[in-house]
Amino acid sequence: MTSPPVRMTVLARVGQARAGILHTLHGDIPTPTFMPVGTQATVKTLLPEQVADTGAGVVLANAFHCMLRPGAERIAKAGGLHAFMRWPRAVLTDSGGFQIFSLAALRSISEEGVRFRSPIDGSRWFVDPERSMRVQMDLGADIAMAFDECIRLPAHPAEVRRAVDRTTRWAERCLAAHDRADQALFGIVQGGIDPEERRRSAEALVPMDFPGYAVGGLSVGESRADMAATLAVTTPHLPVGKPRYLMGVGTPEDLHLAITHGIDMADCVHPTRMARHGTVWSGDGRLQIKSARYADDADPIEPECDCLTCVRFDRRYVHHLVRAGEWLAHTLLSIHNLRHLQRRVERWRASILDGTFQPAPVP
Amino acid sequence: MTSPPVRMTVLARVGQARAGILHTLHGDIPTPTFMPVGTQATVKTLLPEQVADTGAGVVLANAFHCMLRPGAERIAKAGGLHAFMRWPRAVLTDSGGFQIFSLAALRSISEEGVRFRSPIDGSRWFVDPERSMRVQMDLGADIAMAFDECIRLPAHPAEVRRAVDRTTRWAERCLAAHDRADQALFGIVQGGIDPEERRRSAEALVPMDFPGYAVGGLSVGESRADMAATLAVTTPHLPVGKPRYLMGVGTPEDLHLAITHGIDMADCVHPTRMARHGTVWSGDGRLQIKSARYADDADPIEPECDCLTCVRFDRRYVHHLVRAGEWLAHTLLSIHNLRHLQRRVERWRASILDGTFQPAPVP
């Protein structure tokens, strides 16, 4: 096809930090952007318009979960994830790799691919790069991700190296198997926290000319200093004109760090999961809204926030809902946390555009 | 004050069935009307505007639950239930009696009132007619309910008679204690399934000139034939110009019966509870949306329904959400069930207005 389905325009830079636009067939998304996670083809407790109202332009769905239930072919028959979920904006699917590798005792890995048992019903599955591509093409997201090998940290240098090489070979198989013209396939850089391996991984993948690149294998338990150092030695090896996606990052502090190092996209379950545990961001801090101190508090969760929750409800009511175990609390707190994060990202973007961006403190 | 805060206009009748308007300080509500239950000052899983969009003009909140948590004084301080919940339409509170009497081993009853222990934290409480009035005046609903004695059925005739007499004496105490001019206090007719006791209860309460009357003590396990027979001998003793409220009724079939016998208002947790168990009304029947038969079904839950769920989502997606244990399913199914019931009530109302109303079959 003449034009790739996902393209990046970089509008401004401050140091490595970039502000731009991610062009997709489901809309142009201002970057940097935070992508809420809809693990099972739904952002937990929220209607699609509630997710859109938080400012999200892309949601992530997990290929692993969607494949096991309701099944990728079923979603394909329904017209793909956009139609199935009734989400009109962009969708990104991960490859399933991260979840499969997290199954630990339930899976076995070879060069060929990964065998595992479904945690839902114990059924036997086999996923390799070709199968991951088939599943993701069926799911029909705007952006699919290469099937990579994720290792746990800390790891022996030889293991890191071996995983980088396998990720490279699997990336080639993914490229060969992927043939959906309206979907972009992103490569994933691995290499743990070893600068040399990160460089090797990036240099192997960049010539394959993926339309975008992810930094994988971070936010898996390493220190923030290691995350920062690894980002600093990875993004400079990635093409300037293509989008860069940091997988699994979702606190304001980590997003700031990611943006400082030139990341355009990030995703994480953190804001919505935190919400379901009754924790919300407000200003530069966080509140445990269940705390007795909020029982009579007539302020919104965050007075300057423009989300539905803050515009319409006060802390004492949300406090009551959380205490009473009412599910509406999850909805209200999820809306707030997602909007809070988008507002922060919007402010960082604006400051990159006007040249006043302040880099994240070195951890 | 010159005009009571809640008034009834009867516009048309077919047999005992009536169509009219319930005038409140928070809007005019077409009757008959179904009132969703917001037990803990929230209709479970729904935002206020989602409740309003189903066509509800009144929601019911339970004084018992609100009193225990977050506390009636706290809600008063927040400006009452309307302000606390951000619900702009009418609110009705029950007296707490039904829940307290349901505590069984946890409560002891005397002429004075009822002592019980909180099921939340074991704390000791005492509620009598005066305390129920104080609590409901604090909650600030448009309609408060008298504190009555609810007995279980079947019951010995002497026990029914004793409860009717106590309910009458307590009604007088409620009237004496109630002094909130912007709130209407409704009386509650008791008497089990004994026509003579129902007549006695009604004839004792009607001279007290409550602005509205409820039929209590039904839908507590008696047969539908007994419910129908009891309604038939009760509503004729109630003033024609005042609203009549059947407590705790919420299937389409029982609502039809209630309307046939001249009921204007009813409430029940049934539609929303049923939704949380994955059961939805469609046409004249009900669907278990979790059933495998809906896994690939591209129809809405009820093709002719105009609710958000039916307009926007199909059965296969809702099926997936239920199977996957996603909370959004509760929201979507609650919206549908409430709207389904309102649509039925709206059709009964229209048929009373145009004279074509068909009475419910005699059970």
C-alpha cells in the first residue's frame, strides 16, 4: 500500500522529549499519549464514551485474553475489536507474549514457540510468532505488536542475550507472517537493563523497518534508576520519525521519565486498578478516598480536574460509595485517574510544544 | 404550607387502573411509575443520568442503610439525598422498618420501638416512629414513609391484627413527629392477606389524611393469587385523589397486576439484582445472556428497546462481558432491565389514557 496505516509526525522536541501526532485510520492522536488498558476488550467498569471523555485516543486490548475468551475468530466475525467493543478510536493489541511468559509453571518455551495451558479452563494452547500474527490480524487493531520473548529481571547476561537473539528471529517471522494492510506491526526492543544488549536489539530491529517500535521488558521490577538509564540508552537507537511505545508504564512519575527520554506512547493497568482499590491521584499526590478524613469532605477529588467525577461528585459521596462497597465507586475513580493522567500528559505535551518542558528528575 | 409537597392528578381510569401525574417539588412524574431502588444512596452500578435515561422519575433510598452508613446527619449536612447522590428528580425513602424487621435474631420489638444491632459493625441501635421520622427528615426525600410493623407471612390472625393496631398507633406517632413542610409522609396499610384486616387498617389510616398511601406487607412470599386478592380488597378503601404505592414489587407481571388494581407507584430491587445475575427481560420473556447460544448473536438484547445497551451493544458483546466477569456487564444489563420495565409501564399508561388497557390475567 502507498501509505502506512500508522504514521508519526514529530512537531517539537525538548532534549529527547517529543510532541507530535500519531496518525491512525481511527483518528489522529496527539502524542505523547497514555493508552488505557482494556484487557478483555473493555476498559474495566467504563463505557467506551467514558473512556473517550478522559481524552484517550488509543486503548490497548490483550491478545492473550481475547484469544482465550471470547476467541479471536469470534471477534473477527464481529468485525474486529473496534466493532466488538464499540470503540471508534484507535486500538493496539499486545502480542500475548508478556502474559504467556508470566504463566510460569503453566508454559514451556522453545525456539518454535510457547506451549501453555489456559488459566481459564486448563485447555492446551500453542502460540508462536505466526499464530500471534493470525490472532492479532483477526482482532483487527490499528497496531499489532511483534511476538517477543520476555524474561524476568534480574537475569543472567547470557539469558538476556539469548532472549534478544530469539526476539530478533521471531520479529522476522512476525514480519513475514503479517499481511494486513490496514494494521501496523510494531517491533519490540528487548535487552533487559544491559545497554549493550539494548543497542544490539535495536540495531537488529531497525533495519527491518517496522512502522513503530516498542521498548519492552521494562517496568518489570527493576529500579526506576535502571529504567531511566535503559531508556536513555535505547531510544537514541530508534528512528526519529517513527512512534516509540513504552510498554506497561503508568504512574505519572514514570510517564514523565518516559517522555523525557523520547517515548510517545505508554500503557498500563495501573490507573484503573489503583482506582478499584480506592486510590486516586490528586495534584502531585494520591488520596486513599476510603480514609475517614474524607467522610465529610465537600471538595471534589481534585478541584482543578475537569473529569465527570470531579465536576459532579464530591469526596464524601465517593468515600461513601467505596466504604459501602458500591461498584459505581470503581467507575467514578477510574474515570478520574484516567483523566488525571491524560491531563498531566497534555500539560507535558503543551510544554514541549512551547519549549518549557522540564525533564523528569534523575531517579 | 398552602399546598402539599406531593399531589396526585388522576387523568384517566380503566376499571381500577389509573393513569395520572405525581406532582413533586422535583418534577412531575407520569403515573403509574416504577421507582428503581438506590439502597445505599446509589442505584447499583449506575450514574444518576443513566438512571434518569431509563425514564425513572423517582428513586427509592433505604433509610435503614443510609442511617447506618454514611449516617442520616451526614447526608443532611451534605444537603440531603438529592444533593448527596446528585439526583435531580424525586426521592422516596422507606422507613427502615422492613429491613429492621428482616434482621430476625438481631432485633427485639416492643410497643416503644425496635432495638437491633447493625449488621455492618454490630453497634446497637434503637428506632421508633419518632426516630424514623428524624432520620427521614434528615435524608430529605420528597416522600417519607411511616414506620410500620411488618410481619412475616403466613401469620396467625391474632398476630396480623396486633400488627395492624400497632401500625395504626405508630402512624399517629409518625404524623405527630413529622414536621418537614417540603416532604410528604405516606401512611402504610398492613393486614397481611386478610381482607378484614386490610379494611380495618385502611379505615384507621385514611382519616389521618396522609398525602399518599402505601400497601405494605405484600410481595413477601404469598402467592400471586393472594397478592391480587389483597390488592383488590385494599385499594378501594384508599382515597381516589391520592397516590397509592405498592412496596417491593418489580416483575412486569406483578406490576401489571398492581396497575390493574389501581396502584400508581411501585419499587423493587428485582430489575437491577436480576441484571447483576445476568438475566434480562426481552419481549415477554427473559434471557440468560451467559448462555452459549448468545456467544455469536449480533442482535441487541431486545431489538425494539431504546436503551443505551440495546442501541449500542449486541448480545455477543454483553455475553462476553458476563462470561469474563466484567463489571460493565452489570451496568449494561441494569440499564436495559430498568428501561424495559419503564417501557412496559409507559405502554400500560398510554393504554389507560386511550381506554384500551387490558387488565392482568387473574392469577
